[in-house]
Amino acid sequence: MTWFLGLGITGVVLLALSLIFDGLLDGALGGALDGVLDGWLSLPVIAGFVAMTGFGGAIVLGSGWAGPTGAAGAGALSGVGAAWLTYRLSRALLRDQTAVTPTTDHLLGTSGKVVTAIPADGFGEVLLHLAGQPLKCAARSARPVARGTEVWVEAAPTETSVVVRPVDR
């Protein structure tokens, strides 16, 4: 039984290490078998197999249902089940899609307010709202714009600057 418990504890330690060294074994066999084992040789899958093989074997051996050979077989069967579940869960998590990340193109046409006056020949600052979040950007305009004026974004030449025009009402 000590061997089975040691195997189970080793699996738990491997699982803890997989949190630290995520993806270590994923690329170790780069291109082996043309991707047939893609994801199956990840550290969490191996850790799940080893832990369940050890603990499953210890449970069967400790309950007296079978001897060491039967316990090893039952443990290996439960280990394969745990590895399969770990693989499926990791694939499901990797397929989880989030919303599109906002880019500078999403700023075009948004309105905002000038927080630092924009001179005709330099930069000022505007407060915009992108995806519900406030975003302060450097701003240029073809004509001077006073603080507090509502503006629309005409262009976004860089990640942190915009070209604006005052809103005519």
C-alpha cells in the first residue's frame, strides 16, 4: 500500500508543479507523431494519471477487494479515467472564447470630453470611454479646443493618441 500512496502523493506534487511550470512538457516532443498526442502529454494530464493510479490502487488494496496485481489494474484504469477527464477539461478551458479585445479602431467615432485644452499646434488630453472603461489619451485637433468641450474621435494614429474634432450642436 505504501507504493500506491507514494505514487498518489507524487501525482499531487506533479499537479502542484504543473501550476508553476505550465506547458513544460507540451512542447517537449515538438511534432512527435504529427500531433496525435497533442495535449495528452501535458503535465496536468500526467499528474492526474499518476495520482489516480496511486490513490485508486491504494483504495482497492486497502479495502481487500483485490491483491496487489488487481489493485494495480484498478488503479491504472482509474488513472486513465482521470487523465481523460483532465484532458477534456483542459481542452474545454482552452476553447473558451472571450469578447474581442478593444483596439484603436474601436475608438473611431466615440465621443469624449477635453480634460486638458488642445492648442492648434500641440497636444491636449481627452477622456474617452472604451468598452465601458475610461481612457485618457493625448489628443490633437485642427483647431484649438477648450477644456470641457465634447469631441469626437476622427483618427487614432497611435495607441495613446487620437485626432479629434469638436461636436457641433
